[in-house]
Amino acid sequence: MSDVQNTVNTVLVVGAGTMGNGIAQVCAQAGMTVTLTDVSPAVLERGMQNIGKSLSKLVEKGKLDGAAKDATLGRIAAAGDTSAAAGADLIVEAIPERMELKVALFRELSAKAPAHALLGTNTSSLSVTEIAGAATDPSRVIGLHFFNPVPVMELLEIVRGLTTSEATLDRAQAFATAIGKKAIVVKDFPGFATSRLGVMLGCEAIRMLEQGVASAADIDTAMKLGYRHPMGPLELTDLVGLDVRLAILDHLHREVGEQFRAPALLRQMVRAGYLGRKSGRGFYEYPDTKK
Ligand code: CAA
């Protein structure tokens, strides 16, 4: 493979939700040409708006100048289909956490992508090895797990599936460096390093709320002031999405064990549509985003 093909210049991000639009933004900020796609035109439009807002925030803070913002936006194209896969050096999947959707997508895109393309999944807990099994060449599939808000969080958790090749791992690490993230490499085990620990803290916080140990605000203050966490575990669950955390817990409960059984309160809140910031209500209320 030539060096040109080894370097990631062109990226297709599939899924324009919170994670997908953040991933598209950091790739474009690093000078890559990006196509962002989603099956929902509304989600795609909101995703592009979020990128604009996030870049404006960076300009306000003096971290980016106006010309760099315009150049970054100019490198991102919104598309209603995945035809850009044919010219991509890297495809990053950031669609909902449902194995059947991911398997179908990797089957389709790996057939369309060039033979050198790196195929990344932003899954936060599902098996990278199982997703890779759907691809024409499983050795080029790897977990690229980003964190919300993507433009701010420094970590990229690289997940090596059983079939991921050494060359793919090397290229994923070079990609992390190119977009300014610090990478850790973990084995493909349910929940990896981050989600397994992160959901457990959130889960215990919800159980404590159920048991009446303290109010939501006091549980969050405990971890912010007592442990210097930037956000409390309940605030963070609102940021990530209660539905997202419930899906991770259910998966880890099945795959790892009883310690990950989801609290009844979490399930009830998801059933009520209290999904966190994005729905206007979770453990706290967000009047500005109320639907
Ligand atoms: N784009 C650009 N800049 C942004 C931004 C965005 N989307 N969001 C925040 N910022 C910037 C702010 O402008 C601010 O910049 P300065 O430091 O220059 O002032 C900085 O980030 C901090 O933001 P705020 O002052 O608004 O608020 P804060 O200090 O409370 O920080 C936070 C916000 C970065 C979200 C911080 O609270 C934090 O780090 N929280 C923890 C987030 C976390 O744990 N994320 C992981 C979730 S798990 C996950 O994503 C993976 C999964 O699989 C589910």
C-alpha cells in the first residue's frame, strides 16, 4: 500500500447524530475532506447546524479563527446517501447501537469502499469482532470509540477485534494522532474500558436515587466536589442519553453479568420518553430543548 493510501485524507461518517457530527467536525478540522450522511434529512440538517455552532464556540473562545472555521465547514459535505464510500480512505459508522443495523451497514459499505479503506465503528459496547464478520475484509475493521462532546474530549478508545490486523491498528493510531486525540488500545470485550466503568458509576447513582440516599443534585455534587469529576454521574447520563445508557447496560448484563442489571427507574424513565438533554427531560429538565 502506498503512503498516500496509508494516510487518511477522505472520510465518510455514517450517522449525523451527536457523535457522528462531532466526528465529522474533528476530521474536517484536521484538514480531511469529509462527507456526513444520515438516513434522516432532519438529523443531517441538525448535525450540520451543530457543527456550525461548535465551530462558532471555538472561534468565540479564540481557539480557532474565522477563516479556519469557514475552511473547516467547506471541507464537510452533507449527503443523503453513502455513495462517497467509493472514494473514502476511512469510513466511521456512528449509527444507533443495534447489531442488525451495524451488520447490514458494514456488509454494504465494505463492498463499496476501496480495498485500502479503514472501516471504523463508534460502537460503545457491541462486539467489534461480530461487526467485522459482516465486512468483505474483517481485518480492516476496528473500533474507533469517541466521547461526547467529541471536539472537546481528548480520548479515542481504539478497540481491536479478534480479526483486526496489525496494519489496521497502526493506521487507526496514526489517525488518532492526526485528529489530535490521545489513543488507548483495548481488547474487544463487552463495554471495553470506558463504557464498562462509566455506566457502572451512572448505574449506582441511579440506584442511590431510587433508594433515597440523596437528591440527584447532591449525588452529582458529591462526585464533582468530592472526586473532581467535571460532571456528576446523573448529569452525565442526561448528556449521553438515558436510552443509550440503558442499551449499554442491557448488553453488558447479558454478556458480562448481574452487576450490570439496569435499575428499574432508568427503564421507566426511558419508557416515559425522559431521555436526557436531547428530549428536554432526564434527571433534570432542559426547557430549551423541550419538544
Ligand atoms: N464544541 C466546542 N467546544 C465546546 C463544546 C462543543 N460541542 N462543548 C463545550 N465546549 C467547550 C467550551 O466552550 C469550554 O471552552 P473553554 O474551556 O475554552 O471555556 C469548554 O469546552 C468547557 O465547556 P463549558 O465551560 O461550557 O462547561 P464545562 O466546563 O462544564 O465543560 C464538558 C463541559 C466539556 C462537557 C465537561 O463538563 C465534561 O468534560 N464533562 C464530562 C463529559 C464526559 O464524560 N463525556 C463522556 C461521555 S461517555 C461517551 O461519550 C461515550 C459513550 O459511549 C456513551
